[in-house]
Amino acid sequence: MLQYNTDGTYLRNGPGLWDLGDYGFRHLFDGYATLVRVSFRDGHAVGAHRQIESEAYKAARRHGKVCYREFSEVPKPDSFKSFVGQLASLLSGNSLTDNSNTGVVRLGDGRVLCLTETVKGSIVVDPDTLDTVSKFEYEDKLGGLIHSAHPIVTDTEFWTLIPDLIRPGYVVARMDAGSNERQFVGRVDCRGGPAPGWVHSFPVTENYVVVPEMPLRYCAANLLRAEPTPLYKFQWHLESGSYMHVMCKASGKIVASVEVPPFVTFHFINAYEEKDEEGRVTAIIADCCEHNADTSILDNLRLHNLRAFTGEDVLTDARVGRFRIPLDGSPFGELEAALDPEEHGRGMDMCSINPAHLGKEYRYAYACGARRPCNFPNTLTKIDLVEKTAKNWYEEGAVPSEPYFVARPGALEEDDGVAISMVSAKDGSGYALVLDAKTFKEIARAKFPYGLPYGLHCCWVPRDK
Ligand SMILES: CC1=C(/C=C/C(C)=C/C=C/C(C)=C/C=C/C=C(C)/C=C/C=O)C(C)(C)CCC1
Ligand SMILES: [Fe+2]
């Protein structure tokens, strides 16, 4: 029995199936999407899980092999002729996967959408039955084969970033809730390197969209390769420089474009406008889970490494990277740790915040941290960005997923609510864990009758919506 007074459904998406008969994927991000739901009602929790019926998943089941280009694996060409065919289908996007194994969002109109980095991998699901309902197709002419896996979604709108690999840059687009038509807002041209930097996510403030350009850039040649390269579909171009661009949401104009120290991030936490005493915006503050400009995290997340913990501390260090992007025309921005990374064991990823603070000044972030030695983030951490401290939850041998913040209905304080995570216990069993977001102490746990695979991102569907 759960003593928890918010009714609704917690959904979590992630790559949950890595084996096809005798064949096993090698990277965490390749797995076919598994959707999990935990519905809270009158103090009770009921759970379910289901595979998302993407074309890539169905074809793999049918043929017993990889049939589309996944994060690291590609279908094996049977002959040179078929390789040429694959090349053509890559350019048209036909061979790209629609395995929507990364995020799940509830749109303003109530539709629930699972997402990955390919545009075609946007799939509408039913949050109650976990049925795969339909493809989500854009009804506009913006095109693009890939996009940021994390759009910014509110009750009224949807912001997305579309990298342009032909003319290196990014298109910023917005869409009204209830619509399938993105509107072009503006374009950012890359300042360095042969291709745009990987944009798994990006932050916004009330008035601006922040476009990161990191030196880990898409690589057309690696997209074509049959075997995974050390950086998969990407390449590290330290010489290209790293930049942060700021676009005005209303006009689409770039109001700042600064060079920053090199960085590697997948997940931005939040951003807000810094103001002076007269209320003028002087800078943009943008926070992210930053991997100390080291791409080894991608290697850390190979299944071979994740399944073989030897007791050695192999998880690379990460921090809350805080960018300060001045709006006074200065050419450089700053990047520093927002708090001492030791506070969260130098592990930092899979973050959430109180959505009421999206794009605004905020104090708390929830994420996965580390208790060392470890090969994967193994704690839940609540970051206090004002006090520069962290509260940590840890259970020996357990692997928790993203702590997802859900506000208490009627909450006035930023941390009045719960953080929900799904935990794989040391013995292989699993449970949903509900932490009081204020104290970061356990309120409840609901055991599953069986263990579930690791998963990535979450959303919350309130019961009366
Ligand atoms: C399928 C294609 C691609 C796919 C890219 C995908 C599926 C990217 C997924 C990225 C994810 C899930 C990133 C999550 C990061 C989590 C971290 C760092 C957690 C750390 C824990 O400490 C492209 C690569 C876009 C190319 C086309 C084909
Ligand atoms: Fe992500």
C-alpha cells in the first residue's frame, strides 16, 4: 500500500530489449524500446510494461536480425549491391530506425509521444494500455531526418531543434499544442567544424532558445560505416571550438553567440535569464550534466562494460556544468561546476526539475549520481544549486533510473512533491521508489513481480487529464 496522495501515471521509456535470438546488441542505446507504466490511485500502485511496436522492432522480430540503422548497429549488407542500396536508403532516411527508445512526453493536447533522435521514430502511445497507437507525423515542410531527442514541451507549445548536416547549422522550430505543424522560428549557422555538434537536448528560458554547439559533432562518414566506430555516429573536433548560441523566441534573431570551454553533455537541466537591478537581462545561465569534456561516457555505456562490474571504479567523472552566456556582445562565455562534484560522487546524468520552473530561476535538480567505486550511476541525488549541496539516496548494489519530479497538487514550494525512480535491485528484482522531494527520504516502494531492464526518461500523466 502506497501512502501517496497524487493520482496519475508515471511512464518511463528506454532501450529495454537488446537480444534477438542468438544476436546481442553491444550498446545500451541500441535496445528496442520498452515502455513501463506505474499508475498511482488511492494509495495503490499498479504496473505494466510493453515493447513499442516500431517498424524496426517488428522487422527485427520477423527476421531475427537488425533491419534498420540503430544507434551503433547497422544491418549487415549481404553484397556490394545491397550496400549501394543501403547508401541510397540512408540518404532518403528509409534505413534509419524508428526505434523510439529515448524519451516519453505528454503533449499539451494530451497525446503521449515516445521519441528518439530520428524524426520518424516519433510514436504516439496509449498511456493506459501502452498500445502503440500511430506514427506522429509532422504536417509541415521543415523536413529533417534527425532532431533533438528532447523537445521542450509545455501545456501550450513544443520547441524542437533540427540539425542541418548539409549546411552545418540548426533550425529552431515551434509547434502549438494540438497541432502537428512545426513553424520555422530561426536558424543558427555553426561556427566551427565540418558538421553540427550533437544536440541530444537543449534548454530554453522564458524568452530565448539556447543552441549548444559542442565539439562532439555528427559525422556523415561514420553514419555510413557498417561497424561501430569508437564514437559511433560522431567525431570529436576539439579544434573546431565550442559555442553557445542564444536565439530570441519571438524574432528568431541570434542575440548572442559565444565561444565556451570544450564540453560534452547529453542533458541540459534548465536555463534562465540573469537580470540586473533594473530588471535588464544581462546573461543566460544554462545548466547541464557535463562529462568534463570527455567522450568516454559513450564507451562506459557499452553493454559489455555495464554487465561486468569488477569492483573497479570505471565511471568517468561528471558535474553540473553551469554556462554563463553574456548578452553584452562579449565573445566568450563561462563554464564552471555549479557545485563541488564530490557532493554527488562525481556522477551526474538523467536529470529532472520541477516543470513549473522551466526556463526560470530554480534551485533544485534531481539526477543520478555515484557512490564509488562503480561502473554506472548508482545513486539518486537532489542538487541544491543555492546552497551548493546534494542529498543522496543509495542502496547497495541497486541501479536507480532517472528520478522524475512530480509536484504535489497545489504545491507552492519548488521541492514540494516527490521524485519517482525505478530501481533494479542487487538480486535482479525491481521496484518503483517514491522519495519525498524535500527530505529525499523514501516515502514508499512498490515491488514488481519481476525485474525490469534499465530505462531512460519519464513523464507524468495526471489522472484527471
Ligand atoms: C538511430 C540514429 C541515431 C540515434 C541516436 C540515438 C538513439 C541516441 C540516443 C541517445 C541517448 C539515449 C542518450 C542518453 C544519454 C545518457 C547518458 C549519457 C547517461 C549517463 C549516465 O551516467 C543517430 C545517432 C542520430 C544517427 C542516425 C541514426
Ligand atoms: Fe536523453
